[in-house]
Amino acid sequence: MPVNTDASGLDAPEEVDESALPINEVFHSLQGEGRLAGVPSTFVRTSGCNLRCWFCDSYHTSWEPTHGWFDVADVVEQVETHGGDHVVVTGGEPMIHDAVADLLSELSSRGYHTTVETNGTVFRDTAVDLASISPKLATSTPTAERPPAGGDADVGVWGDRHERDRLDYDALASLVEAYDFQLKFVVTSREDLAEIESLVDELRAVSSARIRDADVLLMPEGTTPERLAKTRGLTAELALEHGYRYTPRLHVDLWNDAPGT
Ligand SMILES: C[S@@+](CC[C@H](N)C(=O)[O-])C[C@H]1O[C@@H](n2cnc3c(N)ncnc32)[C@H](O)[C@@H]1O
Ligand SMILES: Nc1nc2[nH]cc(C(=O)O)c2c(=O)[nH]1
Ligand code: SF4
Ligand SMILES: [Mg+2]
């Protein structure tokens, strides 16, 4: 499915019904991140996000959302053309959309293994085989010194909103209690480790789920092999220091994070 260039925002046209989703792209690739890294998977990328990480590798779903509106049935049809049995629903933030719950249960009823890539701020009761949760750390917040990587959008209003909304322990607790999960943190700085440790401790305290250190994955920040070459050493070091897991970004190593990969 081609990327739609309607960048006018996320308001659905009048004629679009509630079962429609803003879709940025559907493509087949290898899962590049996390404990299913290397598994051939079809990716459904919704558009629109409630946060604005400065480093967002999907700028065209957050800072400048582009999309077309498609019914759940059309999206499922697109997925079926790619074959395979693993689907990754990502974004943008897929869980902000009501219709994503229908998409996931429809995919599941057709026998697909479903992963949701989510920032962990919204819980939905649906069919998720792996909740791949990436809570956002203080170092993700856009500032004048850390403007968005993809363009020159104004960080003022979004900096405050991102900082206010990036962590929701009720949503995080519901996600880890309801689903098999991984907690996948983007690392940009040594100071991230203390925040990750206290966040995981707090989540252990407020949820009934068992959270093992092996469920916590540290991922280097970067959308190019050159940038990853700079961030992965520190990320591996912090993973070893605490006993957390390290995850690579295979799609960046292999394909430079090009669209459709
Ligand atoms: C684009 S996000 C979409 C899903 C959801 N909004 C989220 O942030 O989890 C997919 C994954 O890419 C990660 N990510 C985004 N930009 C990144 C970057 N520059 N380097 C490393 N990981 C990044 C996110 O943390 C998340 O795990
Ligand atoms: N190959 C590949 N693996 C991925 N894992 C998570 C991705 C995402 O953008 O959510 C992603 C992606 O964009 N491409
Ligand atoms: S939460 Fe995810 S999609 Fe939203 S800005 Fe951050 S990385 Fe991008
Ligand atoms: Mg990506």
C-alpha cells in the first residue's frame, strides 16, 4: 500500500465510518527489534501519535502525520496479500485509534500472531500476542536543544504535552497484566538507566504482573548505521550493568530504516 500524502491532519472526512483507520503504510519485512527480531512479519503502520519524541523514526506519523483512511476489512485484505503469519501493528501510536481493537481481533481470528508496538499510554482490551511496550523516558522529550530529527517543527507546546503524557502507570499496569509483553527502552544517555530502573520498580509495585529483568530490553537510539555505531556501545554497557536485555535494530543495520523496511 503506498504512503498517502494527505498531510492535512487526522480529522476523518465526513464519509469515513468509525471502523476506519488512518494508515501510513503496510509492508512486509523482518521484525527488526525485540525478542521476535528476525521473524518475517507484515507491518501495519497507523498514523497519528499522542506524543512527540524528538528522535521519532516515524516522523510522518507523529510530527507530520500522513495517511489514507481504510476500513479494517481493507487493511486485513492488504495484510493477506503479503502472506506469512506474524503481523506487527505500529505507528504513530496505534492504540489511540478505536478501530485498532477490531483490526487486532480480526487478525487474531484469522490465525495471525499479533504484536503491537505501543508507547504504553493507552490500554485496549483486544487480541494481542505480544505487547511491545516502549515507555518514553525524560530524554525523549523535545526541547529547543533537542528538536525533532525529521524537520523543524515547533517544540514549545508539544514539549510540555509530551512531558505531561509520556508515562501512565495505570495504562502500563493494564498492558503488562493483560498481555505477554516486553518493555523496550530507547537509550540515548547514561542517565537513562536510573530512570529505567525506577520506572520498572514502580511498575512492579503497582501491577500484579511478574516483570523479569529479561523482559526489559534496551535499544540504542538511531535511524542510521552510523548513529547506531555511536549509541550501541553505551546501550550494551548499561544492559550488562543491570542485567537487562539488549536489542539491536536489524532494519537499520540492513536497510538504513528506509520506508517499507
Ligand atoms: C515509531 S514507534 C511506534 C510505536 C509507538 N508509538 C512507540 O513509540 O512505541 C516504534 C518503535 O520505534 C522506537 N523508536 C522510535 N524512534 C527511534 C529511534 N530514533 N531510535 C530507536 N528507536 C526508536 C520506539 O521507541 C518504538 O519502540
Ligand atoms: N523491520 C522493522 N522492524 C520494526 N520493529 C518495530 C518497528 C516499528 O516501526 O514499530 C519496525 C520497523 O519499522 N521495521
Ligand atoms: S511515541 Fe512512538 S510514534 Fe510517537 S513520537 Fe514517540 S516514537 Fe514516534
Ligand atoms: Mg520503525
